[in-house]
Amino acid sequence: MDNEGRRFSTKWLYKTMPNGETVKRDWLTYSRHKGSVFCFSCLLFGKYNLRPQKLSDPDRGFSNWKKLNPKINEHENSLQEHRNSYIHWKELERRLNSGHVITSELEKNIQSEKNKWRKILKAVINAILYCAENNLALRGSSNDIDDSNCGVFLKTIKLIAKHDPEIRCHVEAIKIPGRHISYFSNIIQNEVISLLAHEVKKIIISEIQKAKYFSISFDCIPDTAHKEQMTQIIRYVKVTRNEKCSIEERFIDFIETKQKTGEGLAQDILNKLQADNLDIQNCRAQCYDNGANMAGKYKGVQARIIEVNKLAYFIPCSSHSLNLVGVHAASVSPEMMTFFGIVQSLFVFFSSSPDRWDILMSHVTVSLKKHCDSRWSSKKQAISAVYKELPNIFKALEDLTQIRKNEETYSGAKNFLKQIKNFHFICSLVVWNNILEEIDNVDVLLQKKTITVSIASKLIESLKNIINTIRNEKFPNFLQESIDLAKSLDIDPVFKESRKRKTKKQFDYEASDESANLNEKFRVAYLEAIDTIIEQLNWRFEKLRKVSEDFEFLSGSNIVSMDENILSKFCMDLVDKYAADLNGPEFLSEVLSAKKLFPPLNENFKEMDHLEILQLIHDFDLIPNYKNMETAYRIYLTIPVTSASAERSFSKLKLVKNYLRSAMGQERLSNLSILAIEYEITQLLNLEKIIDNFASLKARKVKLT
């Protein structure tokens, strides 16, 4: 606006013809910064020796609004210079649009350069992913790509270069002395690893937030640098775009912790969930091993979490509990402890000497295994190996007694022959091989990621029935099997007679020391071990059984067969526990409606489990009318059975941070671990998006976007 209150008007951007038509003056442009108008074409191609106040003056333009109207007419009609500039402008515009200019060729070269660098970066990302997914160390002791100690990453780049001319040219170029951009440095590697891991974690967290309900599983283990690492596993129900329902257990992070108490660990867990934007109030279960700091009734992690969220029910790890069942049964009597001690000592005897091990392996096809109280299935593997190879173990021990290499070997072999060429040992071997085989079969199934509480509860119940059958019916069979095995090994199939400890005779003591009924004594010890197993199965899996009972009425068979009154009671009981998630009257109405309407939707509805019914609800798009049922199924399927996924993550930890890589930082450890553990998601990453994120992370020396 000038001193007289006049200002530029948009009407000047158009010219009105005598016939009333308007023509846009596309050459006229207004600068808000200058407060003036300019002729765009004359600015580009005009001569600047015209007098001031003209529209082609690049410094001031024209701002005398009182005289602008005649000045515009004068400029566009009277000046040949304007028309020449306008023609040049339009000619350039046309050539630019058709691509026939030097600028277009330059743009093509720039785009070609961008594509080259994106291709190089894609090779870098693929090489890093290959190393991460296979738990390989990326860097070597040298950063020179021609050095034999350059590391797996650079050697992978060299391998790619053999089959890609563009990568090969780049590799050759960086060998020339001078300042070159390679994108192979350790800094770039760390940036790319961080971006990849962040994208994988982002996908997982997004899925969890979409699912809403989740359960947690945390466990701790020291790494090779003697730092306590806590693994974070989240379980949830995923529904994909095509409405496919699946149970997921995902690794999120390794967290270094210095806490040992339940309160300290619980606070670390809550802080981590908050950092991941996961609401603890949406947690519906927690699963840990049976350690006091995790599972403690009053001060354990589970108790602290329940104080924050009473719906985060605690389920002890079923695999760990089943292992403890076997551990307690194996130590129930001196006879059982002696038997397992012999099996362990036998392994130690052979494995402590390469010569003895070579002699053993020359006879057996299955090597001996050691067992420990904390490792699942180790006792079964140790017993099974001895059971299968007992005749060959005899031969190996006899060879050692004949060779007489040294006194320790000779006396050890003689002693073991005496201990295992014994009917009592053979009976124990047969009994425990059968018992542990049944336990191990269930244990293997319990460790599946997708197992549900319903299936796990049925497996435990089935195992109890099998153990009861073994207790009540199988002892004669085992005894006969032991007799047959003893005879095949030329061992007398009778229990060696032992004598009771001598006691001071009183005046009314009538008999001397009596021979023990060893057959009956072994049977009593056998029954004592079996009873311990049954007792342990009952109380260790009580919580699992109760959770199963809460939701079991929602299986296909129960919905169809149960009386409506019983279904109503189960519905109301479940609503009482999950009042924040379920609407009581609506939930009851949905279940009773499903009893009549769901069976016609699928002829096998009666055989459907909880996950299959959830899938049916999504397949037929029934959620609007059965939302409470759908919610109940998702909550139930979210509840974990074991912390086996946490244990599996420890296996990766030992591969990623081995003794050669013990100096690895915490962030790099977590990033490499999630890429290795969640490789299914890693394989689906959009590398173009990763490159765009990499380019936007900070200013780059080359243009990537």
C-alpha cells in the first residue's frame, strides 16, 4: 500500500478485450517482499538499460499504483523488447517440457548418479542383513577391502561385486588413493543396522498396538561380558488385512539390568513398556520362570505387576515347571539320586579324556549326553543315550580295562562295569526311559510359539493320565523288559541281596538281620517317584488349569453341548473377572446366539478350537454383532503358556555376542538380535524406504533422493 492508500489488485493480472473476453497476463508477477510488480519474461531475457520505474527493473520493479494501468498497456503494446523476451521465455518453456535442453540432460545425469548410489546402498543393506540374519561378525581387524582380515561384511560386498558391474566399478574406484565416498565404513554400518532394527521394531510395536491386548515374558541371563541381559518377549493376536488371525510371540529388546530384586526388575519392565508406548493396562498375562525374584507370591515381579494391573494374571512357565517335576522326582530317594549320578559320572568319565571318548565313539552311534537340573529335556537325552547304547557302552568299558592305559582309566572302567552291570541299574534305566519319554513328548509340544492355554492344559491332563497308568499298570511290563535286557547282556536278572544295618539287640530281639525284599523295595521307590510326579503336576499347573477352566466353555464342543444355564454361569463368571473388557448382558446374548447360529456356518464347528472360532468370526465379518466374544477369544489366545521364546532369544544372544565380540555395545546387541530373531519381518522390509530414511537422517555427501 502506498502513501495514498492504493495497493496492487489482482484485476491487473487480466486484460479485458473489446469483446468482453479476458486474457491472463502470465508475464506479470507481484513480489510481496518488494511490494512491486515485475515482468517475468523481461527479467529473464530483457535488457536492463531501460529507465527506472520500468517493469523490467530487477531491483525495484514498478510500484506507482496510480499509474500502473497505463504503464502495463504501454509495456505490453509499445515495447518490442517485451515481445522478444516473451517469445524467448515461451520457447524455453516448450523446450524444457519436451526435454530437449542441456538442463534436461544434466537432470538425467543427476538421476543416474542417484540411482547408482541407491544401488550401492542397497548392496550395503543386503550385505548387513545377510551378516545379521546369520549371526556373523561384520567387521574384521582391517577396513581395507583387499585385506584378508577385512571381515565378513566387506567380503560379502566383494562377492556381490563379482556379479554386478556397477558395484565392481565402485569397489575398484575406492581403491584409488584419494578422498572417496564408499558407504562401507563402520559408522555407516551402525547407522544402517540401527535403521533396519528400528523399522522391524516399529512394525512389531504397531502390530501390538493394533491388537490392543498383549502379554509379557521377561527373563535374565549374563552375557560374555558378565552383564545381566533381560530379554523382552511380547505375545499378541495378529489380524492381517485379509482377516487372517494368528498368535505371535515377538522379541523386542535386550535390556541391560543391574537389578536383582522383584521390585527393581518390575520397575525396569514397566519403564521399558512405557518407552515402547505399550500401555501396561492392556497387558492380560505375564509368564516367567519359577525363580523367586520373578514368580515370588509377595515380592516377585509378577506380584509387583499385578499391583499395577490386576488383570495381568501370572502363568508360571509350563516347560520350566515340567522340568522341575522331573528334577524333584529324580531326587525323591537315594536310589534315584544314585542312578542319575551314575549316568552323569559315566559321561564325565568318557568326555574328560579324548582317548576314552574315541574308544566310546568307535562302539556307539549315539554319543552320551550330560544332564543338568536347569536344562529342559537334558535328563531324557542322557537316559535315552545310555538306554540305546548300553551293550556298546559295556564293550567300550571292557576295552578300557584290557588296554590298561593308566590306573585311573582302568579302575574307573572296572568300577563303572560293576555299577551298570547290575539289575537294579537296568530296572531304573528302563523305568526312567519310559517316564521321561512321556514327559519329553509333552515338553516339546509346550514349547511351540502358537500353543494355547487350552491345548497345554489338555496335554498336562493327558500326561497325568499316562503317568497314573504307568503307576498302576506298567510296573510288571517294565520289570519284564528289564529282565529281557539283562538276559541279553548276560546279567543275572535278580536284585542283589542287601542286608539291613545291624542294630543293638535287645533282650526280646528274636531274629538276626533279615534279608530285604529287594523286589518290593525297588517297587516302593518306583512308586514314590511316580507319586511325586503326579503331585508336582497337580500343584505346579494349578494356575494353568484355572485359566483354562475360565475360557474352556468358549470352545466349539462346549458351546454346542453345554446347557444354556451352564453357559450363562460361565459367561457371568468370566465377565466378573474381565469387567473392563466385556459387557455382561451383550456377551451372554452373543454366546447363546452363537450356540444356535454358528454351527450352520461350518459343519466342523463342534471340533473347532478357540483360534478357529475367532477366525470364523473374522471370515464372516461378524465382529459388529459378536464383538464381546471376539474380545474374549483374543484375550484368551494372548495368554502365554511358556517362556520358551525368551530362552530361544538367549540362544541368539550367545551367537551374536560370543566371546570374540564381548565388547559389543548394548544398542548394537539389541539391533543385531532383533534382525536375527525376527528374520521373517526383516525379509519383508521395504529397502527403498530404508534408503529414504537413511538419506533424511542427516546431510549426505551424495544425493540419494
